[in-house]
Amino acid sequence: MSEDVGTSTCKPKTSVTGEYSVTNPDQVLENVLENVLIFLTSRRDRNAVSLVSKSWHRAEAHTRSDLFIGNCYSVAPIRVTGRFKRIRSVWLKGKPRFADFSLMPADWGAHFTPWAHAMAGAYRALEKICLKRMTVTNDDLGIIARSFLNFKEIVLVCCDGFGARGIGVIASECRNLRVLELNEDEVLDEEFDWISCFPMEGTSNLESLCFDCVESSVNFDALERLVARSPLLKKLRLNRHVSIGQLYRLALRAPQLTDLGTGSFSLPEVIGQQQDENLELDYGHAFAACRSIICLSGFRDLAPEYLPAIYPVCANLTSLNLSYANIDAQQLKAVIRHCHKLRVFWTLDSICDEGLQAVADTCKDLRELRVFPIDASENAEGPVSEVGLLAISLGCRKLESILYFCQQMTNAAVIAMSKNCPDLVVFRLCIIGRYRPDRFTGEPMDEGFGAIVKNCKKLTRLAVSGLLTDRAFSYIGQYGNLVRTLSVAFAADGDTGLKYVLEGCTNLQKLEIRDSPFGDSGLLSGLHHFYNMRFVWLSSCRVTKQGCLEVARRLPKLVVEVFRRDEEEGGERGDFVNTLYMYRSLDGPRADAPQFVKIL
Amino acid sequence: MDQKKTTLDLFNNVDLATELRLGLPGTDNQPEIIKSSLSGNKRTSSEMGSSTCTDENESRFSPPTKEQVVGWPPVRSYRKNILQVKKTESEMGSGMYVKVSMDGAPYLRKLDLKMYQSYEELMKGLQVMFKCIIGLYFEREGYNGSQHVPTYEDKDGDWMLVGDVPWEMFISSCKRLRIMKSCEARGLGDC
């Protein structure tokens, strides 16, 4: 530590009185401070510390080891490596969330390459990299693999641009690798056996291996051998090419697992491949041996007759993800009635309101629920409705986070949830039918969402849908002072809605709006706040180029990007801007913007 | 387990007392409250695919549309692809289903072409359904880089390579799909 402190040396000086001057007191303070700051981990606290004075700023920069950058374009890599010298872990986020829904053109940006190069030179002790929604190439992975001798963890969430070869390089070069997690990435099909790239001999340090999003099949023998010599492996998430028979073999080799992604959970596709053997296997036995499993996911091609195999582990489960399994209420009931300790549950709406009732009856400790639609089209009826939501609110009082897709909803049910579940931090209701009013009263959904912001005092994340008027947004502005993330789609009425939100939600960080009639006047009402935000996204709204130019003019440190989803140049569709994406940046507009992106 | 009622059932059953009046377009049962909140609201020109609804009332309360709005609902395409495979016979509705066979697979599947808006999405869907890898399409050479080549039978009964014609033309003429082994497909392109 101490060798990096400051650049000044402490030379004794003779002054007029013939006395030596004392060691620069600031130096002493910095030494002490650094030794204290090592213990400070929260980045908010650290940011506060760094603002106290120049020497505190320096001390903090020397002792920060975890770097979090919420928007990769908010700062240039060189500025980061210039300030922080001793980083051990990096968490970098790129594209905004709406990019997941095809609303962002393919080549928009968020490239990891410049960061890879910058960090390769600056952070030789880097151990951990987490990336979300960034484009990472195989070459980038190669740079990581070769630059950081002590590299231990790589987590890629919703990333793209790389393939099996890149994963293979990490596997073969990073001898200290503990964590390799690929989470909902788009991995290029390269027909390359990356599993075999792990060292074949000796004990492996692997603690976590997640490749459920990798579309191509893996070399099972190599996988089995890897698992067999990884005694520390706790988390293993297989892809859908792993059949239940293969899972069985892996489970027997890794009874210490706590987190398992089961792969297909059915028989292999090709008839004849070990089919007969599988019929004899007692899968329940294999699961019973895995006494430590508390988190279960996968079930990519579930053959429901095998579901009973998981009963032995249900009682210990705190997290269960069945969101790829098309099961009905009866099939779910048989499973869920054992799951008393469940805190996180992801499911398809195929379980219907009846299935949700069963969840409410048993899972009294539930904190997070996600209900995904099996049929994404806009229909009049859906398998889940306000009935299911109400049941959950009555049964799961400790609920903190909910994502609920449905076709119809009522204000009454949403209001009930706001009162029954006061601990809600995340409330995301997606009424798939656009502009749908309350199913029974025909009224807009304003009162329901209003009750949520009013009664759920800890709410930080909100997604609204259904028929909404300005009133809903006035509630959000009035009561949503803790809201940091707001998602709006197909909301009705005019500009005032946006004004209410921008003026009222003082903690707003991320605002994503699509297909709503918000225009320039609404946009300009946020000028006082945009510098405090991570980003603002407005697509298919009524914002004009003039409005955007005005924002850019008034806020020079804001990068104001305008583009069209279909990559036509100009960014406008008719009178209005197609997509507006803006964010603050310390280093001005990015140099890698493609042709169709106009930065104002 | 069939939870779906027909559209007409829905609109008949929810007419409770004087409250709900969601009628089909053309009926004059619109409640006052909804009418007033609608006035002056224009839907912005959005990425509506081929939706051509101009009448607001109609677009809000008409029978469910199967038009694909881009990125809506906000479900990642990864999930949509997986779920496509799961649709059961009873939920077919007015989809554009074609039989799909793959050489070497024991039985055929059915796939709703309407779920996709481009060749890229269709390829992804096929790869998920059959757990195969389809090569990259090149105009001159056909498909390169894997053992599987997608072909289709068109209206005239001919077997064609998927990808040559514009998407719209393809879905209107495709009667069935077959994923061939590329060694057999050589006859369609260069050897």
C-alpha cells in the first residue's frame, strides 16, 4: 500500500529557525485514511468520501478495488484507469434494457474491446469481470484470458458477439478460474468443443459453471470429467442438450451442488441413444443424494412424468425457476406443496390462476415472483388474471418483487396488492393487451398504479401498462420519490404525464418510455434532473428534433443520441424522432457511434 | 386445461349490470368514461409491423389482433423462441402452421410461420425446435457451415431453398418445411 502514496517525498528542510519541518501532515492522514478506507465497500459511501477533499479523493482512489460503471459510455476507459489503480473487480453495463426487445439497432455499440485493452494494461491484478448488455468478441475474451494472471470470475449477462471459441480460451488459459457464468447471452454457434478446453488433469477450482444459454450441445464426457474433478463446484447450470439421463450421472458426481440448472429434463431427442438405460434409472434417488440443492432451474424441455424426481429437494428450495416448463395447475401443485421455504419463483402462466393460488397457499416466505406468458399475442383472455394476483397478495405478504404478465387486470386487485404487500420494492405489471382498461369497471388503471406508489413506501422500480391517463403519472410524481427505474409503454394522454414524473420523482435514474404521446414540452421539464440520471429512453413518442436539440444545447455534458430502429439515417420518422437515448458523460460523445446514430 | 374462450364469449359474458360495455366495434355501447379519456389521444406512429388500424376505438376494443408489434410484450426473443415450441394444438387459432420435418428425426413438428418476422427469426426457431445448427445463408452458394439446410415446398409442389425470395413471398407460398442434411442438398447448389 504505502509505496503508492502520493508522489511527494518527505525531505527535511531547514527553515529560518534552524528547525526541521515535520513530515507533511497530509501524508500521514492519507496513510491512515487508506487503511481505514479498505473496509469501505459501498460505492455510494466511497463516492461521498472522494468528494471531501483532494487528499481524500486520492486515498479513496488508491483503495477502491471494486468498480461499477452503470453506463459504459458515461466515462472513457482511460479516465477510469487513470484514477483507479488497484481494481480487482469490474462491473460494466452497456445497452439499456429496451435493447432486449429488438428496439435497438444491432450495431449500436456498447463494445467491450476498448475497455479490455485499457484494463489489460492497467489492472494486472484484476480478478473479476461482470458485463451486462455489452458486445464482447472472442478476441476480447482472449485479452482477458491472457492479461490477468490471477483471473477468477467472469459473468456475462445478456451479452453478444462471442462464441464457443472465446469461452474455450477462458477455460484453457485461466488456471485460477472459479466462476464462468453465461446468463441469457446470445452465443454464436461455432461448433467448437469449449468444455474440453478446461485442463484435463488435477483438481479444478471451479465453483460455478453456467451455460444454459449456449445453444449447441457440449461434449458430455468432458463435462462429466470436469464435474468429477471439481469438488468445490456449487453452481451448475446445464443447457437443453443435456438429457435427464446425463443429468443423473452429473448429479451423482456432484452431490455438493447448491444450485442446479437441470438442462432439458427429458429424454434425448435422438431415438436409440441410451434410451433403454434411462427407463430404469431412479431419478428421485439421484436428487435425493443432492441434499444441498436450494436453487433449481432449467426444465427446458420438461417431460412432466419426470417432475416427481425433484420432490426430495423441494422442501429445501429457496429458488425455483420453472419458466421454461409448460405445466398445468395440477402438475405444479404436486411440486409446490412441498416448497415451504421458497423465496424466489419463476413460472409460465400455463399454471393458471389456480396454480398461483397453490403458490399463495404454500409459499409464505415468497419474496420474488415472475409470471411469464406462454402466448405472447394480445388475446381477450389469458390463463392468469386479477384472480391470481389477488391470491398471491393474500398469501405472500412478504413479497418484494413481482413481474406479472397477463391479458386483463383490475384496479381492485392491484390496490389490494399495494395494501397486502407493503414491502414491495419492484412492481412490474405487464397487461399484454395494449390500452386495456380495468376489466370490470372499464376505467383506466390509474388508481391501481397510484395505490402502488402510495402504499408501497419502499418502491424503487415500477413498470406500468394498460389504459393510463395523466392521473396515473401525477400519482407517480407525487408519491414515487424513491422510484429509480420507471418503464412506460403505450400510455395514453399527453405531455403532462411526463412532466409529473420528471418533476416529482427526485430519485429517478432510469426512464424508458415507448409509444406514448409525450412531446417536447414534457421532455424539457426534466432539464433540471437529467444530469442526475443514468439514461433516458424515449422511442416512438412525440419528441421532435428541435426539442432534442434544445436539450443538447442546454445540457452540454449530456450525450443526446437520436436514431431509428431500422438504421435509416436521420433518426426521424415523420415529424418525430424515432428513438431518443440520452445519458450524461464525462468525456463527451462517443467515438464509436455508427453512421445512423446522430449525436446532437 | 383450455382456458381460452372465444372472443365473442368474452364480450357476451362480461356485460355485468350497467358497468361494463365492451362491445365489438360498430356497437354503440362504449361507456362515457372511456370515451372521454380517448378523445384527443392519438396513438403515435410506432413500429407497428403491418398494423393498419387507424380508428382508435377499433384498435382498442376490437377483437384481439394477431399483428406483431415490435418488442411487445417485453419478453426477450430468447424466451419467445423457446415458447413457440410449446404451443399446443388447442391454442393454434389463426396461425399459419406448416409441417416441419428434419432428416433423421423420428417425427414431424408443426410450426407457426406467423410467429416470425424474418428469416433470421425463423432459423433461430428451427434451431431451437430441432436442436440443430443451420449454416449461414449465402446468395450464391446457399447454406454454408453446417450439416443442415432448410428447404421448403412451395405452392407449385417444388422444393426450394429457404432464403432466396423476400420473406413475405416466402410465407405466402411455403406449404411445408424440410431440414435436409447438407450432403443431400448439394444438388440444389454447387457441389
